Amino acid sequence: MAAASQRSPTPRLQRRDSQGRPPQDGYGVYTYPNSFFRYEGEWRGGKTHGHGKLLFKDGSYYEGEFVDGEIMGEGCRLWVSSGNTYSGQFVLGEPQGHGTMKYKDGGRYEGEFSRGLREGHGCLVDQDGQVYQGSFHNNRRHGRGQMAFQNGDKYDGDWVRDQRQGHGVLWCADGSTYEGQWHSDVFSGLGSIVHCSGVGYRGMWINGHPVAQATRTVILGPEVMDVAHSSSFTLRVELQQDNGEVAETGGGMPRCPEDCRRVERGRAQFTDVCLGPPPPGYHPIPFLDSKHEKASSRPRGSLGPGRMTPTVRDPPAGSRPDGAAKAEPVTAAFPGEYVIIIRDVTNPPFLGRVLPTAFKHLRVSLKGMGQQPHIPGEDPQASN
């Protein structure tokens, strides 16, 4: 019995005919007359239609859907010149709709496109791993968006042409927070900041700096403060601008060390300040006026630096077991001239700036009229 011979059907492959015309229908390969393009894929009515791959002479290509001779629908595109690749929706040969663009430098964007540009909502991860999620216009961050920066900072707010502009909130990696107006990527306009040190400021900003920014620390009071020996006193301090007005920077360290004070609205106060004795190893330097020039030639006390006390005369023999005189303990600073120092100990410094140290001349006098300041090494009774 004879059997009929059958062959498996094979796809119909059409190539450009001898007249140089493209295939009409089915699957075919066609090299265009300018030799820059070469197409492999489906045809209908002499036009690319269906799934196919268009190769460019420089090595670039598109692979995906075609409709009536146009790149239209889902596909993938490689640009050799830039090294970027895109997969997603196309309209008339350009990325449009939703898609993913992978950049040669390692960045990646997934979201909406229009005419090949980022447009609408999307998520952009750059080559440094920084992530922006929000609105785009004309390929730039524009509108509302959130950004996570490489250094750990986070921003949520308005953008204009790839820069923070409008209203926004910045959470810094060090714990500082700014909320307010922005312009050209810096604080500008009305805004408030709570620094990681606890210092706060609310007011106007220009080019990233407070308008009412403190530039110096001033200790209020007369040029020379007079204080009675063993008495307490009060120090009032202001943070001032260049024009002398108070810079109402608020806040301060939530928990200040015992010897520090927190600045509130540009002011601080130290109350019940008492001067103690010099610390061990401290070398006081006497500054004498004409009334004490003779005293300068006298030998100084021999109790050592930091323990200088008025000379005590020896008691009568036998009044002490060892027969030696002992100095009485010192509980307060000696009468004389001193310098009070106030330093900015904000840590870390507010906006990276440490205010200059302030000084105040202090004069400690013995109680009562006509008493002279104590001269280190001199018996206070010797001058009476």
C-alpha cells in the first residue's frame, strides 16, 4: 500500500525582489536603499507590520511591534552612541507612555515618557544610588517629588527644572530639619530650622543663610565689671548681628553641661557666678600700677603656682606641735584683675560656623572702701 509523502510546512521567507521592492506579506528581510537600515520581521501590504527587528548601521537596533510601517507599541531600543537602552511603549518611533530607561552610567528611570523624554510621574535612580520619585517635565525633576540623597539626607517638596524650589522639608542625616521656602536648591524665603545641636531659627533666609544671623557674642555691661571679693555676680550675653541687633536664634542644647547656658531668642544669662581659687598648676600674672611698683621687688609667696595665699606669720614658738605655720585653705579667687571668657560650644556648630569668643574685664576688690586689689605673693596686711 502506497503512502502519501508529506512535508512539514516552512515559514515563508521573502526578500527584496530583483526590482528592489520590499516584501509584501509574511516574514521577510529587507535592506533599505540607503543601506543604513535593515529590517527582519513581519510585513503586511509592503509595510512593516507585526513583530520585527530594525537594525541600524552603527549597531543600534529596535525590536518590537510595528504598525503600518511605524514603530508603534511595545518594544526595546538600544542607542549605541549613548549606551542607553529602553524597553516599554513607543509611538511613532519614540518612547512614549510607560517604560524603563537604563543609562550607561548605571542610572535607571522607570515611569512615564513623552516624545522620548521623561514626562509625568516616575522614579529615577542615578549612578550614585540617589533616588528621586515624583513628577518630571521635559526630562527634568519638576513639580512635587521626594529625593533620598547619597549622604542620607531626604527631601520632600517642590522642584523646578531639577532644583528644589518652592516649599519643602529637608531631613538631614545628622538629625537637623528644615521646613520652608527654597530657591535654586538652597534655603530662601521664610523657613525654620531645628539644628541637630538643638539650636533653632525661624525667619527669612537668603541664599542659604539666615537674614538675622548672629556674627558675634557680646557680654553686656560696663567695659570693666567691678565685683566684691567672695560675692556672686550675673553675666548677660547676647548673640548680635553685624548691625548690633539681637539675632533671635532660638533653642540650644536640650541638656546643657552645668557650666553652659542655653540661648533663647538670642540671649543667655549666667546667674550666681562665683570665682573660685586658681586651679593647681595655674600661674597668675600680676599687672601692677604705680602704687605697687615697690611691691614688685618683694619676693613672691613660696606656696607654688595655683596655691598662692597671703603670707601667714609664724605663731609663737610652741603654739603648734611641729612649730611650723600652715596656710589656710583658699575658697575664693583673690582680689585682682580677671578676664571672663564666653565661648560658643554648640556641637556640631550651627550651620558650620562657630561664633568668635567674647571677653569681659572683671575687677575683684576687697569689701570696704579704700581696699587695694590683692597682689599675688604679698601679705594683704603688710600694706595696711
